[in-house]
Amino acid sequence: MRQDLLARISRYKQAFDLINGIALSTALQPDKRLTLNLTRAFFFASSIFLIASSSTLSAEDRRPVSGAITEVSVENGLLSLDVSNAPLFEVLLAIGSAADVTVHIRGELDRQVTIALSSVPLEDGIRRLLRTYSFALSYSSVNETTQDRLTQISVIGVRTGSYRQTKNHVSVSGYTRRYTRQNIHSLARRGDPSALSQLGIILLQDNDPLIRKQAAAALGWTGQERAVEPLRAALADPSLSVRTRAVRSLKRILGTRSVQDLREVLRNEKDPKLRRETAKMLATIPTKEARLVLQHATVDPNVLVRRDIAHAIARWERRFGGAN
């Protein structure tokens, strides 16, 4: 805008110089000199007005405008952010640059964000920005003595609000599901602490129950103790298939040490299908503790669960009764 005003001033000046040249090169009558002087005064006043307007508008131009990232800083793991109606992907890239974190975005992040944060933990700020997206935070350490630090933000550009909700299923695009499953398999094969951290985040935060189920299975495949905590948290997942897979993975990782977790499932699980499967799992554990948990569960309110518990006790006795 300022350049446009300067161009207009330049044109006014050229016109003023032209009239001034005519006045100097021509002998005019007194009445014509008066008209010319008035014309000169008009052009001079117009130029002064435009110069003043230009200064005022240039000051306005220095104000933050809509769509601006005014402040992004990360110090000692604390994020300060001042953003007005800016594209989310630009905000994430700015945070990644400030925090020395790699940002991996798959798909489109079309949301405009307006947010102000002051010295909040970096991970908390990122979660606030990405609360309607599927994402994972990856960590790594320089050596065994240093604390893990955030090194990568991975975001899938599909928003929760764009999912099609049905009674017991959340439908997402096939492309997004295929991509996430491939990523889950890759993370399970790696099996390092960073990969386990990402799988745990997917299990607890992804909006697609099929993806969460796959993440629970992948954590079980790793066989690592680090996977136990997110799997236990997944026992409260709203999806039965995710809870079932979490129980299986806990049994796979902990083996005979999974009895306490299985007991809690028999006590607290609302769906009788999972209680029945849990009883079958306990029948494969050769400890007296497992047998005792089954015995205490014979008062289950569901007749089918009580029947399967009785069968599980009989199987346990046939397999392990003589050895105990």
C-alpha cells in the first residue's frame, strides 16, 4: 500500500514541476499568475497530505495482521506462542524450527489457529494444537545418562470432526488407515524406546478403534516391559476390540505375572465376552494364584461367564493340578 501512495505522490510532483516550469518559462498576465499560484498551492497541499497519510499507513502496516505468527520460542522445554489465524501446518513448522524438532505431516492440515501460550511444557502445547488430529511424539536420548527429549512430531492430516460416526465404529479414509497400519508395523519391528512411545500414543490417542487395536497388538508383539503401561491404560478404552487386544498383549508380555491384570479385568470389565476370554487365559497360567482368581470369579452375575469359568477351572486342574 505504501508503494502505491509513493507512486501517486511522484505523479503529483511531476505535475507540479510541469506547472512550475510553465510559470517560469512563460510571461503570464497578473490574473493568470494568481490562478497558477492557487494551482501550485493545491498541488503542494495535496502532496503534504499524501506524505502524512503514507507515514500513518506505514505504521499501520507494521502491526500484526490476520494470519500472523507473532511469537514462537522454546526455552528449557517451555513453549511460548502467539498466533493469530495462521495455518496449523505453519505453526507446527515454526515450533519445530524453534525446538529443533522434526515435523512430519501426512495429508492436509487445513485448520486456522489463534492461540496464545506462555511458558507451557512443549508437549502440552503441541497436544493443545493437535487435539483434533491423530499424532505421535517421538523421543530419543543422546546417551543412557541423559533424559529422553522430543525429536519428532508426526501428524496425520485427518481431523476428528471429519470422521463419520456410526453406532460402534468410526469410519476414516482407507488411505489414512493403510498409512497408519504400515507405520505401526514399522514401529513394532524397530522396538526401540522411541518406537514404543509412538505406539503408546497411537493406542491412547488415535480416533480410529481399528488403529488402536492394531497398536495394542503391535505392543504385544514387541514383548517389552515398556509396553505394559499404555496397555493397562487401554483397558479403559471404549472399544471392546481394543480392550480385548490389550488384555491379550498384557498376557503375552507378562506371562505368569499377568494374573493381577487378568483379575482386574474379571472384576471390572462390563462386557461378558471379554470376561469369558479372560477366564480362558487364566486357565493357561500354571500358578495357584491363577486358580484362586478363577475360583473367586465363580460368582460372576452372567451365567455364560460362570459356565466358562467352571470350564477354565476344570482345564486348569487337568493341566496343572497334579503339579501343584
